Amino acid sequence: MTYTTRMHLTMITETEINVLKVMAEKDINWNW
């Protein structure tokens, strides 16, 4: 995971969390 990505995750919105949940349900590859 990159530094920029970590910074973004600290400011993640509720909508983005919902999107991540959907992606996780679709077995997205989390190996960053």
C-alpha cells in the first residue's frame, strides 16, 4: 500500500466504505 493510499484511507467516507464492502463481496484482489 502506498503512502498516498494510506493518507486517503484516513479520510475515507461512509460512501467509500460501502463501495469497499461491495468490492470485497465480489472477491476483489486486495494485494496492493
